[in-house]
Amino acid sequence: NDEVVLRCCPTTNSYPVSRMVPLPLLLNYFEQASKQLLSVADVEVVPSKLTLNWHRSRVVEAQLTALTATLAEYDGRFDASVVQDVLRQIGVGDFNNVDECNEELRKTLVKAMEQTNEAAREAFARSVLFVEMSDSSNQRNLNTHADLDRSTLIEYCGLAITAMRLPEIQRFLFDGTRVREDIKCEVFSTPEERLLYIQRLLWKAVGWEPDTASDQMKQLMEGNSELMKDTEVMETVMKYMSSVTVAATNASVGSDMAENMSTDGTTRVVNVTYSEKVVTSDTIQSLSAPTSNSMNEHKNEQQSLEQRQQRDVAKMRQAIHDEFMSLSPDEQNKTLAKAKQAQDAFLQQVMNTPPGAERVMLMKSIDFETQKLLIIHKMCATGE
């Protein structure tokens, strides 16, 4: 899921072409590109042979459209290929061909580029997911035999990491809200089911049969793969696991807190449970794509699912407890003070947030460290 490098033919004009590009032009391009990339998810016709390159080409087209519109405002004084070269140079920290760009303006330019790159990654992920959700009839020859290769694994992880950051996917994981009004997908009762659904879609998008990919991922995490020796691959996989775990936790915690809301609009914060899975070879299966049979049986096994979630919660609570007890008395006191501050600040936020959707979104937004501190405060306050 790398950034896409723009390519287009030089424009013809009657003006001398400058090799120096003004800062306003570049900032204007980044702004227009970010807006234009929002339209990538609007797909009317999908090719019969769907590939990731098709999605990439749509991202490139959006960027080219933005560049063309930007250059049109300068009456042909700047060549598209020159601007593209300068964009590539900025990407490696070279600002020599940016006109009148001091240190402070460089920071502004780099920030704008990073935001546009993130917009491109999000556009790519949206395009992939929305098409997969709305075009389930698309027939592809999915890989079911070969070993999971390096490039596919990195592609999948990159897509998933970006997908977990998309607001519409976060809402979908939380309560099943449609990612778009015109896209109908299966109905699932829990955040875990919805997460598994997203993972299966992404495996199909990269050309792998989800059950096979799940088995391959399990082997990798158990050390039965040559890819274990590849540092870059394993770092990417760990980032993927972290992003998926955080997304699942936020969705589950939000659901738990929504259920714990009283009729008077207050929340029984002491009942908050932490449902993040401990990322080990024992839990990799639940974070990977399930088998088709398990998907069909899942809805009829709610009790079993709840028991597994309770075990995961207990395991994580024990891990947090053990980590806390391993601290020195002085460090424990400091941590307890932080936990009390986190609890007080959180309760204040809850009281200042109107009940309903806004409060639910607040619950969802709790970051990992705050969740840990809230749990520590609860355990110590109740003598657990």
C-alpha cells in the first residue's frame, strides 16, 4: 500500500517552463488532491477481472485530476512533469527546487504532503473495501495452495492497518452501521464478527482464499514460516496485529459502555471491561479470518463466543495485574496516582458529554494507555 507516484505527459504552452515551483502551487495541489481523493470510493462500473492495480489506477487518476486543475490556474507556466519531479524530491527531503521555502514553510509543506499521502492510502482502502462489500458476485481465482508470499502479506497488512483508521469502518465495527447507505452487507451481532468479515474481504482483495490465509498467518505466528526471519515483514505484521487489536478493543469497550448506560444518562464506569486480546500464537486464530463453516455457525454459538471473550478479558486483566505488581513500590504509587487522575478526568468527560451517540463515541475514543489506567484503578479500588 505504498504511495502512488504521479505520472503524466508534459503539457505544451507558450511560456518558458520554470524548474522552480512556488510553494503556493504545491500547497494548492495538496489541498485539491485530498479533496479529489474522496471521490475514489464512488465506483459505478467494476471490471470483470478485478485487481488491486485497478484501485491504484483510480487513486492516480484522482491525483492527476488535482494536478491538472492546479496547473490550469497558472496558465501553463509550470510543466506537470517538473512539478512531479519536485514532489518526488520533497518526499526525500530535497527542497532545492521549491521557490522561497524557509525552514518553517518546509514543515508546512511536509505536513501537507503527509496528509495527502494518508488521504491516498485511505482512498485506496475505501475503494477496495467498498467494492468488495458491494460486489460479492465478482469471481476470482483465489489462492488456496501456495505459501503466503512476502509482498501479499505486506499488502494485506497495509490495507488492514489503514482500514482500521477509517471512521466509517470504526462505526461499522462498533454497531454495524452501514459504511455507505448504498452498500448492504451481512448483519453481524458482535464487533468480533464484523472484524472477521472485514478481514475476509481484504484477504479476497489481495487474491487469497480467507481460510487458507488464516492458516498461513497462524503458521507464521507459530514460527513455522521462513518469513519469520524477515524483520520488515514481522514488524509490519506486529503493526497490523496492534491496529486490529485496538480497533476490536475500542469497538467492544464502546459496546460494553453503551449497554451499561443508565436511563438517567449516566454510565456505570466501574463495570467497564477490557477486551483487548493478548497477541500470542494462541489468539492469532481469533484475529485471523475464520473458516466459512465457522462463519455460518458463529451466530448460533453466541454463548461460546461470550465465554471466549470472557477468557480473553481475564487474560488481559491478569497481564495488566502482573505488570503492575512487577513495579517497584514507588512506581506503583506513581501509577496509582496516574490511574486516579485518568479516572477523574474520564468521569468529568462523561458528565460533560450529552447522553446518546456523542457519549458512545467518547467511550469508543478511549486510548490504550487510558484503558489500562482505568482498569488498574478499578482493580485497586475493588481489591482485585
